Amino acid sequence: MKVAFTSDNIAGASEAVFNAMMEAAQGDAMPYGNDDGTAQVTQMLSQLFECDVDVFLVSTGTAANVLSISALTPPWGSVLCHTESHLLNDECTAPEFYTSGARFVGIGGANAKMDPVQLKKLVKQKMGDVHSCQPSVISLSQVTEVGSVYSLAEMRAITDVAKAAGLPVHMDGARFANALLALGCSPAEMTWKAGVDIVSFGATKNGVMAAEAIVVFKQSLEEKGISSEKVSKELGYRRKRGGHLHSKMRLLSSQMVAYLTDDLWRTNATHANAMMALLQAGLKTVPGVIINTPAQANMLFCTLPLPMIDHLQAEGFGFYGGRWEEGVIRLVTSFRTPKEGVEAFIESARGFSNDGF
């Protein structure tokens, strides 16, 4: 059985999500988020995160990230993130566009996780100097761009630097559920209890058709002396100005309600993570395969002999390769990745290794 490990974006929507959207499409409802379903999403996310939150639904992760950041930094500010982060490398300057020109500054660190020592140094540089952009917000990715996951202690090391500098912290949670299950903690523990002030709560990669949530942790912002009311009010205007206030918002909210009902988000992410664990364990036994960064969730980077890559692709397996360096490929599992497909990939790699490598 052939299967694609190109991205978790290749999987469609969970049946429950699709059915919920179809049901919401019937009849009439107030537009622009003034419907009961959108209010229900806020209630459900408040319950999930165990605190009072403001929620802004959008249809893409890019919108969730850049709108969140734009409400936290002025145009002369700098956004501190990892050098390999999605915000810095894969958003086609959307962050600069939505922030009206704020600078994104890359911070180094192993396994795509910011080094708090480097971060602390940059946070303190030229603060108050009118000739320099001013550190305004810190953004971390969970899961990171190489498939690693910040531990709670690693997150706290980053957010402690932010707190000392009075800076808000944003989390790019495109694979939020996958990271959460890898850590085995609660949503509250991985966000506001760890010092995160606003999160892009991803759902599209984990079984939703097109719905992401910007979640604002009001108390967390207030504790840093930042008006949560001002941030949320600005987000409302920025979402509209940026073209992301859907008139038929109930079609987005219905997806999110289904995603949060009966732990669908947890079920989907559990399967994706389990398939990656199976895939990684199998590849470790194949001669010639090098695991670059051990996968903790549902994404893995590894190095394969070039002939093995050609063989696997000729066999019909899909994955990204060649974008980083020769021989490096990226494998991503989803809520729909079949176990048989994972086993077939491992056996195909092992068969090539035994026959010709």
C-alpha cells in the first residue's frame, strides 16, 4: 500500500467536522460571528484552557499567526523567533505586511528551539534606543519546524526572559494537539500557565477543513501590564481590515465545535503521533537511514541515501525532499495515515537497503 507523507495538510476533514459544517449551512444565522455557534466556541475554549479567553476565528494558520503578532507589536518593533521558524521563513512576508513593517529577528538554538541565553542577550540590546527597532514580542512554535517539542521547562525558560523584559509571548500552535499529547499535559499547562499570552490554536492540520482560532489569555496579558481589552479590540479591527472576518462565521465555528466535541482533536492527534512513532521506530532499523532530529510528535526529518530516495518515490511514496540539503527528507503523518502504509514504507526502505545499499 502506497501512502504520502508529504504533509498533514494533504488529509481532508474528519467526517464529524464536515457533517457539522453541512448542518450549520442549513437555515439562517446572524453574520460576522454573532451566531450561537461562535459563542459556543469561546465557551468551549474557555473550558479547555481553564480560564477566561477571547477567541477570534480565521480560516488559515497564516492569518492566525500574523494577526496575533500584529496586535502585539508596533511597526518599529521586533519579533523574536527561532531562525528556522515558520513565521520567519515560510509566510511570504505576511508578518511584515500585517505588522506594517516590524522586523523579525531569528534566534539560534538546537532542534529549532530558541536558546534562552541568546534570547536574553538580544532582548536587552539597545532597548530605548530610538535608532533601533525595539523588542516587542516573542514567538515560539509548538511543534517546531523540525518536529521537536518544547518541554514545559524549556518553554518556561523562554517565557521567564519575556516576563523579565515585559514582553508578550505568542505560540504558533499549528500542530498544537500533537505537541500537547507528546508532553502529556493539559492545554492550560502548555499555554498560559507556562507564560504564553496568545496562541494560534491550529485545527486544520488535524482534521478540520479550514478553521483556526486566535486565543487570547486575558489574565496572562494583564499580569504583564498589557491591556487584554486593548489587544482583543485591536484584533477585532485587524481581522476585519485584513479580510479575515467571515460573514458566514457559523461555517467556521461549526467546524471548531465538532473538533472540540468528544475529544475529536485528541483522537486525531493521537493517531498521527502513533503513526509517526511507528514510522520512526521502523526507520531506525533500516541501514543507511539517519534520524536527524528525533520526532516527538508527527513530523520527522531524516537523511537517506539518494538511491533509496529515488527507489521510494518510484514505488509511489510521497514526501518532501531536497528543500533543505541533499539526502534530507521530511515525513509527516496525519490523522488519516494508515498503519499499513507506514509498514509498507518501512519494508520498501528495508528491502532496498538489503538488496542494493
